[in-house]
Amino acid sequence: MAPAAASGGSTLPSGFAVFTTFPDLLFIFEFVFGGLVWILIASSLVPIPLVQGWVMFVSVFCFVATTALLVLYIIGAHGGETSWVTLDAAYHCTAALFYLSASVLEALATIGMQEGYTYKQYHENISAVVFSYVVTLLYVVHAVFSLIRWKSS
């Protein structure tokens, strides 16, 4: 374990070091913006219920999983094992893919509601799309740096 730790950050942080290391610092932003997506989708009117269901599933799943991983990292449950680095990379790649699909579907549904919906409903969905793409970008960046960490471990 000492060579991996000395080679430049190929292990996961534990304790409050999670809040000071990159890409683990992105957990906070994924948590905040993912929560905003969840709130906006839950309060908005989407013309296609299946789309809203998928976007809600993705936002709730990623919110809960990100929260669980953050708590597990803070308490040091990983114990420096390399399998957790693999889990971290796999989760963030999956979350990025899920959020990308949810963002595209939400944008498509929002484009379709330009007419026949109130100004407030339309703008709530636009906000949900914007925040969904922000979260997608956060997960993609986190996935890339997690894959770099995984490769060096």
C-alpha cells in the first residue's frame, strides 16, 4: 500500500480529506446540483410520464448513491482497498451515462412543451434541463479522474 500512496494519489481519501482532494471534492457539487434536479423534476409538469419517471429514478438513485459513497469515504470504510477505487470509477461512469440519458430525454420533453403549458411550468423544466446537464458534466469529470486514479492503482 505504501508504493500506491507514494505514487501520487491512487488511493481514496478518508475522513475530512474527502473535502480537500480532487476529484472527491466534486461529491459536494454532485450532491447539491443532483438534489436541485430531483426537486425541479418532482415539482414540474412533464408531458411524458415515462420521461419524468426515468429522470426521477436517475436523480434519486444518484443522489442516494453519492450520499452513501460520501459517508462511506468519510468514515473510511474502504480501508485503502483497491477494489473501492474500481467501485468509484464504475459508479461515476454509470452515473454519468445515466445522467446524460436523463438530460437528453428531459430536454426533448421540454422542447415539446413550448405550447400549451404555463410560463412557470416551461421555465421549471428549462431549469431542470440546465441543472441536469451541469450534474452530467460533474459526473463525467469525476468519472474521468476516477478512471485515471483506477489506472494508476
